[in-house]
Amino acid sequence: MSQEKQYFHFTLGPVQGFVAQARRTRDFWAGSFLLSWLSAVAIKAVQAQGGNIIFPIPDKSFLAAVSGDAVETLPEQGGIPNRFMADVSDCNGFDAQVITDAVQQAWQAVCHQVWEHDRAALTQPHKQVVDQAEITRHIWDRQISHFWDMNWVITEGKDPSALDKRKNLRTHIPSVEDGYKCMVMEGYQELSGASGKRSGSKRREFWLNISSYERMGLDLKEDEQLSAIAYVKRRFVHSFHKVKLKIDSVGNSFTIQGWKLSKNVPSVGYMASVPWLKRVLQAQENIHEQLIDFNGHIGSVHDHNPSIGITSERRNHVDGIKKALNCNPSLSLEDISIDGQLYFKSFWENLNNLYPDKRHKYSKIEEAAGNAKRSLLKLYDLMDQRPSPYYAILLMDGDSLGKQMSHEERQPIISHALNKFTKKVSSIVKAHDGFLVYAGGDDVLAILSLDDALPAAVALQQSYKDCFEQASLENGTGVQVHSSLSGAINYCHIGTPLTQVLSDSHDLLDNVAKEGTGRNALAVRIWKPSGLATQWSLPWSKVLDKDAIAKLNQCFQVNIEENTPVISALAEVMAYQKTTDSNISVFSSGFFYKTRELMKRVSSMQQSGMINTEQVVGLLLAEYYQSGQFGKMSHAQREQLTEVFKILIEQSKDFRSEIVDGQAFIDKTSGKNLSGEAGIFLRLLGQKGLGKGDLD
């Protein structure tokens, strides 16, 4: 192979297997962070050999932290993509094996520190198993040594597809796992390795001993049984700062290290409760007194069960909470730092949540829990609202960048645009009171409240477009690169298993927003405890329809910002209509479900020209009249509702995008079918997940 124009392409995985398999938000974040850190190690190994990373441009502060160089702020979130391309043309004897060896050594160093930190717990004597420590260590070494799947290829010329072809060879062979399986990482054996007679009791004793370890804190419950991989994800934050390793690289060497990380990330219960908690902090003094009373009862429960997290969210508060607290001298940080799930009635109704040892019940805990629940319900009454039991996972990804990268003159623009965008993501998510899990290249992963997810997605996609426009102008060559950002929002009940939702988010983004809606789109799913409630997707130009916003402003005499999502604006004006007449129940669940069925029935009629939009509006009005609400309205209110239905029908059509050289347009052949799913989404936003069947 010629030594001219040689490019090294690298990818580290499994991404889904490592990141998306999570039982807590802490697992979710940890997988993403560790994947970024190991990818940064791979980049450092390339640079140590004289290679130059050309796509994407890596986060300099993250790389500096990995090297132990001084940085203004040590990274808390992953920011290095697991895939990159480097120019290695000027390297003297570039060795790709050094890269994979460096990643393995770094991973082993992290795992070693976790083992040493928890050695006393992992190797403690077992009453029923003589060689327990040896069994656990054998499982640990097997899983740690055979987890990562690294693929690389060296090409002459920039061929972005070469790495995908290499990955299709599937040479990675995962370890063979027997016995009882991990509760987080599918297919991996849990660390006790219990087998034979009384294997269940052996396993329970092993994990009860570990969960009771004095250093464990709230990291592990007695019924959580983990593999080595999942255990490292759960515990690495306690020892990551001790990681320091010198790696040889073809005559050169470089040092990598970890740093101190926060031991807390916000729970899904906390993220769901953020809008309600802000309103509590902004409320009157009597509500603050009731909040303090509630906290006092939680303290009583904590006295009997220290695992109840009375300060567990102390380091997790979002900006909106901090600002509300700063304006409220009657409350302190301690008043709102409790575990987010404690704000929900359902937690107090399941007494199994409260017993430190489920084999022994305590009447004093039950009494204290009953008092806490009654105090919480009184707080609900004073607020005239309870926290929404829904939170949101936001996943976003750039569209068709592979095709754009095939044009070599566009590659510098794309790299700089993505670098600009990555630097802005954290502040955008933070401004919307979200928790950023990962931002690297064109990928974003964040957790937000029901109220904040859609506005955050809007802001991110606008920033993404702006960054490409700016990078094109700054390039100075006259070359313009256009790109769009598709998004997926999964609105999830706090009782929905996190692993299920994370896996589903990628399906929603890839198969609905991108493939189904043609890219430059937003796709939404709502998961209730009973399962999937609805799925809705539209191109961004329909999600953000300025003409529809102008009509609503004129019709309702309101002042909704023009970049507000239409579905959010509809929820706002319908809520406004209800406040003008409390006897009108515009968010009747039965009506919206009937509307969905009606739209399905008339869709084929509309396609064939048998019925037009005005007639569909008439049918919806007739359906609403049957609900008994229409007769209560004035003539002006009926006209307003007619306009709402017209816009809702437009939001219910199956529009698709058409991408031409990175620019997105509405496919003129789309928008012929009606689904009615927009109404179900509208209802959730309007009622904030507090309708019948939605409550915790």
C-alpha cells in the first residue's frame, strides 16, 4: 500500500450493549462517559504516533483531561464519539494494534481500580461457598477481558464506507456465559456464579453481603445482581480519579488518567418532578411550610431505614430549581434534595420500597411512611396539582452526513460545524433544565421533564442548522454544506424500565424519524404503564409551522412565540380556553381517542376525494358536540375550536421530508393520510400526564 494519503478509521463498541442497558440513570450516564473516555484514549494513541484526527474534531478539553493537562472544568459528560477518522500519512510505521492495545489497557486500569476499591466486599467469605472469591474473580476476568469490539481499517483516500464494510465481517466473539444472568447486561452472568443446590440462597447471600458493604452507600440494592461490566459502570466513579497509566506507542509513550467525578446523577423521578418542584418553590409560604412538614416525616422514615435518600439529589439540581431556590430565603437546599421518587404517591403505597431488609417488616416504618404520604397528599391539595409521572429521553442525530462526507471539499466544513454544535449542546440542555448524558459530533442524548423536552429539541435542531451555516461562511471557499438534525422523544412513565426505553429510543429515531418520515423530523412515543400509548412524527417544518402559530395568536388573542411547536401551542390555547370557562373539559380523554378512530375511518375517504378538510372538521365538531361540551360554548369559543381542529388535522397528516443535497423539503406526495395520533400527544401535553390512567 502506498504511504501517500493513508487514513485510519476506527470504531469502538458495542455502543448499545454498553450504554443502553441500564437500570438507573447513573448506569446510563456511566456507559456513555466510559465509552467516550476509552475513545479518547484511542485518539491519544493515534496522536502519539503522529496521526491527525480529521473527523470529527475531538473535544480538546476532554482530551486534555485524559492526558492530565490543566483544564478550566473537568468534563462530566461524554463528548468523544466512538468512531473517528485520522490522517496517518506522515506516521513513521503506524501500528493500528497499538490503538486497540491502548484501549484494552485503559479499560483494565479502570476495572482494576474498581476491584481494588471494593475488594473487601467482592472477596468476603461466603458461608455456603468455600471458594467464592476465586469464582467471582474468574467471572470478573473473563467478562472484563472479552467485552470490547474494536474495528479498524486503513485506506488510501477518505472512504467513509470502508469501516462499515470491515464491521460486517463480525470477528468479535463475546465470552460464553453460564449460570444466573445479570439484571442489567443481558446475557452476562452475575458475579456470584451460584450453582447447584441452594443456588438461590447462595446468590442472595452474596449480594446481600455486597449491598451491606460500608462503602456501598445507595449504589446497590440487595436484589440487584450484576455482571462485572455492570458493576464497573455502577461503581467506577468512586475510583476513577486513581486511574493513571503510561502507555507505550511505537517508541513513544503517553500517559492517560482519570479524574474526580460527581457520584450522583439525577433520577428519572427527579427529572419528572422538576416543573412541579419549581412551582412549589415559587408558591406561597403555607406551601413551603407543608413541604418542610413532608420532609420531617421523610426524616422519620430515614431514621429507621438509612437507604431512603434524604440528600441524594443535592448535587443534581437543574438551573431552574437553583434559581427558584435562590429567590426563596425560607427554604434551604436540604428541603428539596430528597430522592425524586419520594415526591410520588405510588412510592409510599409500595411498602417494599421502605424495608431495609425485605425479610423483616417494621411497624414503625409503616407508621412513618403513612404520615409522609398524608403530608404529601396535603401538599398536592395546596398546590392543586401533583408532579407529572412522566419524564422524557431525547435522542438526536444528524441526517445524511455519510453522503456529504463523500465530497472531500465538504469534510472540513462538516468537522468544524459539528465541533461548534457539540460545544453549544451542554448550555442548551442546561437552559432547558435537562441532564445531558452525551454530546459528541452530531449525537445528543439527554433526559428532561415532560415540559422541557420539546422546547429543548427545537433549540438543538436550530443550533445545529446555524452551526452548519456559520461553518460554511467561515470556510471562505464558497462551498456550502446543509444538514438537518432528526430527533426522537420518548415520554416515559417513571415506572417504565429504563433499558426498554433506551433501546426503543434508537428504534424511534432510526426507523420512524429518519426512515419513516424521511429525516429532518421529530418522532415521539408515549409509554404508559400499560404500554405504548401513541406514536407521532412530522418533519420539522410542520412541527414548527409559523403560519399555524399566527392563526392561533389571531384567533385566541394570545402572543405565542413563532418558533413554538404547533402541538405545544395547541395545548396552550386549549388550556387557555379551559381557564376562561372551567365548565369546559377540552382535554377529555374519551374525545381524543374517539378522534383518533374517526380520523382513521375518514382518511381513505379524504384520499379518494369523497370528503375535504372542512368536512372532517365538521365531523370532529359533531363528535365534540356528542360529548356534551360543545353546547356550553359561546359562538366565539366554537370558532376558536374550529380553528384548533383545522390545525390539529394538519398535525395529524403523514407528511414526509425529501432531502436534496442536505437540504430538506416537504415531499409533495405525502400528507394524504390521517392518523389521529397528534390528538393523543396533545392530550398528554395539555394534562401533563395527569389524566385518568396516567397517574402514578
